[in-house]
Amino acid sequence: MKKLDPANQLLLSQLADGRFHSGEELGEMLSLSRASISKRMAELRRLGLDIFSVKGKGYRLASPLSLLDEAKLKESLGEPLWLWSEVGSTNDVLKAEGAVQNGAVVLAECQTAGRGRRGHNWVSPFGAHLYFSLFWQLDSGHAALQGLSLVAGVAVANAINDSLGDGVRLKWPNDLYHNGRKLGGILVELVGQANGPVNIIIGVGLNVAMPMEAARQVDQPWTDLQQIYNQPIDRTQLAVDVISRLRQSLTLFSEKGLAAFVDDWNRLDCFWGQAVVLKNEQSQQVGICRGIESDGALLLEAGGKVSRIYGGELSMRSYDSATG
């Protein structure tokens, strides 16, 4: 876990507007020599930031950044809340913090070991996307947790659609999509006894403004919020909106279970009524997606019969993309 030192944080806040800033201007601001500024720029580049240097103009980022504002986050979301510049994984950091309060959250500007479902790497460039993990405890054990990632998906999608405009959809069991391209993912990890209180860590990764260098590392069709809504995204406000809605939804889930979210999930299902292929390493199933039921099962219609499918190691693709 790392935080930028105050001088580098101030430098980055100046560069975040995407305009040129001279070494002289930056040096005067921080009472540093131009050589020291050059050295600090090299440190920022090691975070993966694309910083240009042009003689006679100074330094600028390849594109503007919307940095997370810790003070505003804590004012809106309260404590406990931790914001780091760089972590391996926000899920791992939250585990290490030993959080015991519902709604405790860790956010990071970048992750070096972000992960998605089935251990897949989650590309996590600095200041580009939203990465956070939230703690929650349920009293009734693992049996009540079926569909928890579905609830988280509904919360995140509704938060984005309500604040930015309708457009985000869900792909079973834990992905956020727009027009066939992946926007984000959710990773739920459980800690606790099967018959007692269960500690849950919900990790969320959302593409906000994908840098081109990072895009080359992504091995599937992707999109980001900036493309979808054709406008700059305030990442601090996005974090507030999404985390607030997720907390509200988890409270409702604790009281009512998944049944309270089934209608919303089916409304947001990007594959409802479409032919899909469900695959694992050994086999595949083809059928028409019919949404979910109140226990979290996916309904797959084939040959006039409807099968109930549960998570496991299955992955879902549209029939056209899987066979074309």
C-alpha cells in the first residue's frame, strides 16, 4: 500500500487538467529546482502515467485526470474509509484492515494485482477507473448469500443509470455491460463460518476513462463511462453515488433477501430473451436466457424446458459471438 508524498500529489493535481505546465512554474510552486521536478516526473511516470515533456512548454498528461478527493469522499460517505494511491488489490487491503463495520470501504487510484472472476487479471491504471472494496456482515450464514453478486450488480448499475443516464446493463452473474462490451465487474469474497455471521468483501471495478496503453492489455471487448456518456466523469462523485447505493442495497438485502431485486435484475439483463451459450472447461449448454429467480438461479430455456443454473465456473456468451 502506498500514498503519494505531498509534493508528488500536488504536482499531479496541477497536471490533472491536461494542460502544459512549465518546470519553472511547478518548481516555484513547490520551492524545488527544475532538476527535482524532472526527477519527480519520472516517479509519476513509474505509476504508468503518460506524461509528455516538450521543450519550451513544459509537462502535460496525455489526457486529463479526475483524481479521487479523500476529503469529499469522507464528507459524503463517512468513516471508516481508506484511500490509497497504489495497492495490490483493494479486496486484500480491506481484509488486512480487519474491518468490522458495515460499509467500511477501501479505494485506490491504481491496483498492481487487481483480479476479476476466476482469477483473471483486472487492468487497473492510475487515476483512470474506479476501484474499491466494501465490507458487509450478514448474520445468517452462507445459505443466505446466494445471489449476493447479483444484488451488487443491480446497485452499481442503478447508481450509474440514475446519475449519468440509462445505458448500463448486467451480464450474469457479475459483470456490467453496455452494447455487448464489458464496463465493469464485481468480485465477492466470503470469510466466516457456514452457520454463523459471514464477513463479505465486495470488490468493484468500473472502467471510467481507459488509457490507450492500458487498453492494449485487455483481451475482450470493453467500454468505459466516458465513451458511453460522451462527457468527462467526476470519479469522486461517481464513487459517492455507487458506494451509497451499494450500502442501501445491502441493507435491503439483509432484510428482504434477493427477492427484492429480481425484477430490477431482469429489467437490466442484457441477454434476456436471447440465445446464449453457457460454458465451462468440460461442456457447454445452449438456450434462451429467461432471467433469474429469487434464489439467484439463472433460467435457461431449451427444448421447451427451463433449467435452473447456478454460478460455479460457468461463463456466458451470446450465441452469435460464441459461434461466429
